[in-house]
Amino acid sequence: MNKPTITNAQIIQHAFGYCQVHATFNDGTSQELFNYYSEEISFREPEFTGMTADEARQLRHKRDVEYLQS
């Protein structure tokens, strides 16, 4: 069975660079995917379109590792 894919993502910015990524999926569900600090890594909302929740979290992990290794 195919996992739902993201049709829309929203990045909500809070104080001190704290951001949350919320996604809406093609099955109509919505959820918070993850959070991050914008001083360390960054995302654009459209880059999540077509990904599964797992793929989006893997992207966050990849960017986090790249940041920590820089």
C-alpha cells in the first residue's frame, strides 16, 4: 500500500529561529512533521511536495548531519 504524499507544507516560524513544519497529505490528513532552528538549517515549503512523511524527515536528518559536519 502506498504511503500518503504531501500536497502542501507550511513552515511556521516562532521566536528565536524555532520553526515547525506542518504538512497536508493527499489522503486529507495533516500532521506536524518536525521542527528545527533556522540558524542551523533551512527549508522551502515547495520542496516537500510529493514526499512521504518519512522522506521529509529523512531530508531533515540529512541537512542536520550536513550542518553538524560543517
